[in-house]
Amino acid sequence: MALGTATGAYELRFDAGRICLDLLATTHPVERLDSLVVLRAWITGSGLVPEGTPLAHADASWLVGFRELRGRIGQLVPGGPAPQGRLYGLALGRVNEIARAAPPAPRAVPGEDGTLVRELHGPPECAALLGAVARDAVELLTDPVARAGLRQCEGDNCPIVYLDTSRGRRRRWCSSEVCGNRERVARHRRRAAVARA
């Protein structure tokens, strides 16, 4: 998890287990992708681009594109429309269309210490980044093992869907540090109230 990856009044989370699910998490508890600064931080924090990749060329259309893709993916994961419904079909068609774009081309280059590091062949285009997220969604939705590991957080009022890869598949929360901690604090308060009564 990367709480505090971004600075300022927003926190971005990368603990859902897949890039496409991390994108979905940007709506909770409020809209997170509300500026280009935040979108750039999310793109870097998600690992779509290596740290230090220039994203100054991103404009308002990028926000629109990422929010649209997020909405379409949200219609496809558990809790969305019925798999045979019209909305599901439209969402699936749009995700498939976006996934056709080639992802950004990586290359290995020597770093300052001589070890190879990843960088992109050039500034990434929005369509390429959206394509990478859409491909991640396609991979997730077509992998029966991964689909079986999708869970909705049991945290109070938390809509985040995550991929449970824990041993025994017993993970209950999107994040033990966030929702899990809230649950433990609430449980402690309930026990303390009972003990006082």
C-alpha cells in the first residue's frame, strides 16, 4: 500500500492488487482524480510509468479518459450490472476498444550506478496509458482464478473491490492499515464501553 504517495489534500492508494482496481479506488471516499496534478501522481504511483517520467503534456482530456475508463471498469467488476445486460455489454465493448491501444514502450537503460533501469521510449500518450489499464482489466476479468479472488471490502461503508491473494483467501479488508485498523479501533471501543457499563 502507498498511502501518502501523493502530497497535499489527497491520498492515493495502491493496495487493491491490480492497476484497474486501484483506478476504481480513486472514487472513495471522495473523487480523487480531481486535477491533473493528482492524475499524474496516480499514473506514476500505480507503476504505469517509471518514477520521473515527464507527464507535463497531460491535459484535461486525460482526466476525462481515465474517469470514463474507471466508470466502465466499475460496471464490469462484481456488483456492477448483470453480465448479460445492455449496460454490461456497452461497458465491455468500450473497455475492449480502449485495450486495443498499444501500451507505452519500455526500454532498459543504464542508471546512475550502472544497473539497468526501466524508462519509456518517449513521453507516454494518454491512449497508451488507458490501453495498459484496460488490458489489465481484460486480463483480470478473463482469468477465472483472479476473478474468484475479487472481494469487496468488509470495512464500514467501503466500496473498494480488491484482489485477495492472501494465504487461505481470508483477507477481509481492502487495506489492513486503513479499513482493518478502523474495525480494530471500533471493536476496542465497543469492548471498552461494555467493560464500563
